Amino acid sequence: MIRTFLAVELGDELRHRISLAQQDLRQRLDCESSKDIRITWVQPSSIHLSIRFLGDTDDRLLDPMREAMATVRRSHSTIQIPLERLQAFPNLRQPRVLWVGPSEQWFTSDAAKRLAALHREIESCCRALGFVTDDKPFTPHLTLARVKAGDRQAGQRLSQSGICDRPLSVGAIAVGAIVLMKSKLRPTGPQYTKLWEVGAGS
């Protein structure tokens, strides 16, 4: 059994822009000046768009999953997701996860509807292969950091900086090829290894 998830990788230029946005956010929060706030920052090389977390996966399912994903991708064209705002889960007052993603208005767009349809098909394939159904709505986002302690204080600093009130212009994620990633948990953070990739024309 291996720990896996489905994802979309970023291009080098987009990854660079996100790392700059991450540095700007880090400076604005200035967490080093407070012992109450503890944040772990995702390495730019590890940032990706998670499509579906699979968890412990039997090796025998890797090829059937690849075939299923290739079939799904053939029926969907590439989808662009603009990265236009900084947000947090569960909320900005007590952030636990800091992320960048599309604006609220984008979710009413044709691209958002096509992404939702793609995600439904992927979820259907996962269910057919025996994975537990994930009923949570899909919110496309890129995780920048995780707040391990001092979420209220971090929320106050976010509010004071005003960074979440301004639109971002980081770029856009092209949802084309889908990859299966292996995730190995380490004390220094998870280590990701790409197992296979299927593109829109696969």
C-alpha cells in the first residue's frame, strides 16, 4: 500500500510567481517577531493543485486508475483557473490553511462548471475502483502555508495588512495533464514522487 493523490502540476513561471507571493505574505505576517504564531510554509517545489486525495492505495490499482483517468481526460479540454485572491480555511479570522485561488465570481463561470464536471467524473472513477466517496465540494486552491499555532493572532495580522482585501495577479493554473503522486510523510514534511501522468490528449 502506498499513500497517493491525484493532482495538477504547475509550470515553472507560475511556481516562481507563487513563491514571490508567498514571500510577500510571510513578510506581512512577520511571524518571526511573535512567539505565539507558528507557521509552516510549503516549499514552492511542492506546491500543486490537489484534485483528489486517495490515501492508502493498493499497487494493483495504479494501472486501472491510470486507464480511467486517461479516459476522463480525453473528454475534457484544458481548463484555466485564475489565481486572484488569498484566502484561508476555515476562515480569515482563525486561519489554519493559507491559500491562493480563484475569485468568488469565477465559480459562476463556464470554466468553473467544466471543472466541476471533470471533478465529478474523477470522483465517479475513484468510487468505482473502491475508494471511499468524498462528498466535500471541490474548491480549487494552492496551499501556501499551514498555521500550527496562534491562528487568532495570525488572523489579526492578515486583517491589519489588508492583503486579503486586494486582488492578486499571480497567473492561472492550466488543468490539462493529471498526475498520480505518491506521498511519503517525513519529519521535514511530505515528499512527493510522480508515478504517472495522463494529458488531455492521452
